[in-house]
Amino acid sequence: MITGAEPYGRRFRTLRVSLINTCNLSCVYCACGQDEMRDHLALQKEKALPASEILQIVECLHGQLDLQSLRFTGGEPLLYKDLEFVVRGAAALGIEDIAMTTNAVLLAHLAAPLKKAGLKSVNISLDAISEETFFKMSKRRGLDKILEGIEKAGACGLEVKLNSVIMKGINEDQVLPLLEYAFDRGLKIRFLEIMAMGHLHEQAEQYFFSRSEILSLVETRHRITPLHRSPAATASYWQAQDAGVFGIIANESAPFCSDCDRLRLDSFGNIYGCLSSNNPIDVRKATQPQELNNMLAMAMAQKQTLKFTGSELSMMHIGG
Ligand code: SAM
């Protein structure tokens, strides 16, 4: 088993698996241009891994890292046709926490079978509670399907959290409505600062809405108290008196690189130790445990120590 010793004492304990690098929404901060999308689709057909191969890689990584948590993501993981099979296979490996990040457009009918297959929790991306702003953010209609997906996921016993990327000039007016939506249903919600990724690599600053701006908005309605941050957590949390708990994932204002435990696997079999890294490491080339260990050490060396430095890769490709 690899201990992954490195100057900050970080270890990989969480694996994010991007099953597919396409999506049924076209969120302004994530989706790339149409040409690039066509290239992605072509690439997808050519090289995307079958479910059995993904499970083989996950098993090898788990053997080396003793993973505590595995999160399926994408692209949109609900578009991956063998999702149930992969979830069942991952759960059978004995990984404690099997989770998924999804836009929930297709979740209403899939929540129960996925729960049965071994899924424990879902993080659902919801950037607006008004149909008009939802369209501005995602370029698609269908907010009602997502809200139905959220209800069904909770009803079948999945733990549900909401994630909302907040962009200046586009959806900051949704912070309070989203918060009340979550509080009314007893759900945890996390607001995300925009990250300079993909086509926004050079322009994210103009849309940046900071953690302190989010907190100021929340404080217009609630008295809040900060909560203790768990090690390796992406979000810091606050308790809103007489309401509920909310979090902020502040990559820029409050970076969390120094105890990051995340490893990413993309849908072509490449691992990445850090969102800031564009350098894929093809784990399918490892034929011996020692080669895999060397690759994991390379991935660990990709980790930043201070903060996310930006990436030309979209989250849709590397897996959010
Ligand atoms: N399709 C799924 C979904 O919508 O949740 C999973 C993939 S999506 C890339 C995963 C997460 O990445 C979402 O919560 C999304 O909001 C976040 N994300 C993508 N690009 C981002 C960016 N540039 N800055 C901040 N968050 C981003």
C-alpha cells in the first residue's frame, strides 16, 4: 500500500471519477464552445473507457490507496449508460463512501436504482431557482426536472447536498432564494466561487463573486456563526441561527490545497493530482504495482501548496 508521503503529509483518500466528458446542460462557466464539443464527442467515441475497465482501474487505485471515498462525476454521470453497473462494482470493492455529483436533470427515475446499487449521496448542482436565471446559467430549460430529481433523491434515502456556482452579474441575486429553498427542505447548500478554468481561463475575474460578498448577502437575512472545518474539506460551513447550515467553497478567498486528498481519473484513463494540472498521466500503462506507485507519486507532485492556479481544461473534461 502506498503511503504517498510528501512534504505536506497529504495522501490520496478521495477519488473523483469522470465517467463521461459530455453534458446535457451547457453551463456558462463549464461548457466549451461547439467546435471543441464536437472534438470531445469524437474523442469520446474513440477512446472513452468501458465500465469494466473503469472498475479495473478503480480496483487497482483502491488497492494502492485504501480509498475512503469515491465520487462519480463528469461531464454528466447520469448520461453514462452503465452507471448502475459501475456504482454496484465500486460498492463491492468495499469503498466506504460512494457519491455522485450531478445536474439531476435525469435523476428522478434513476435515484432509487442507484441507491439500491450502493450510492450513498449526491451533490446536485443548482445555480438558480428562477427559471430565467437557470436558463442564463445553463442555456437549457428544465429546472422543474432538477427540482423533481432533488425531491426523489431525498425520498429514496440518498443524502443530498446542493452546489451553486455564483457569478457576478449573472446569478448573485439567487444566493438568498437558493438558501431559503435549501433551508426549507433541510438540505445543506454550498456556494462556489468561480474558478478560472476552460474557456473562462483568462476571464473568470470579471465574474468573480467572493466568499465575503456571499456572506454579506446571507447576513442581510440571518445571524451566522462559523463552524469548524473538517480536514481535507473543500467547503467551510456556517450555522444560520434558527435556519440551517450552509457552506462556501472558496477556491480563491480561502484555498484548501494544503490538506487536499483528492485524485482525479478522467474518462480516458488519465489521473491528475490537481485541478491546476493539464498533464494527464495514463494509468492504463502501469503493468506493475510499482509503476502505478510511481504514477501516483507524479500525480501527488502536481498538487499545489498555496492555491489553484487556473487551468485551460474545463471541469467538464477533468471531472468536477
Ligand atoms: N454535470 C455534473 C454537475 O453539473 O454537477 C457534474 C460535473 S460538473 C463539472 C461538477 C461541478 O463543477 C459542478 O458543481 C459545477 O458547478 C462545478 N464547476 C464547473 N466549472 C466550474 C468553474 N469554472 N468554477 C467553479 N465550479 C465549476
